[in-house]
Amino acid sequence: MIDNRGGAGGIIGADIVAKSKPDGYTLLDDAMAHGVNPALHKLPFDTIKDFVPIGMIVINPNFLFVHPSFPVKTVRDLIRLAKGRPGEIIFASSFAPEPVSTTSAGRALSRR
């Protein structure tokens, strides 16, 4: 049986799994939130102590694109340009099923 508990960037479902009986019947399938959420939120569980990884089922890379006319060729160029033009460069994400990973990438770039 699958009980999909979406919401809060995966925190709701992960919390249910963390508090469930450790009988091997309750599993968490998490794409990125488990690694990212501790840096962004105060969690009601410990991602290291309350879970045991049993396998990796997919590799999920993130890509960063700019329009060909945008004057950068590397991430380093983008960071340099953004620092020189604070508040002028806008980050957008269209990958709705995985908002945590793309939002985290945007936040990480904005901190540099």
C-alpha cells in the first residue's frame, strides 16, 4: 500500500516515517529533500539518527541554463556578474515536482 503524504517539502511524510514502528514495512522515497531540508528548516526528526538508508534508486542531477545572449559561460561568471548587479538577476524554476532541489540551488547561488 502506498500512502503518499505530500507537503512541506517532504517533511510531513518523512516525519510520519520517522515516528513509525521500525518493522520494515514503512519506507521513505525521497528525491532531495532529506539532504536539503536540515539546512533550511527546523525538523521534528533527525535525518541521520531516525533513518537508515537502504539503497539509492536514482541519480537526480540539476542543470543551470541561461539564454545564449546572457554574458556568462560558467557558474563562476554568473556569480561574479550577480555580485556586480545585486537584485537585477532573477532565478526561475519550472520543475514543479521537485521544488526543494531547484529552490535550494537558487538559494545557494544567491548566497555566493
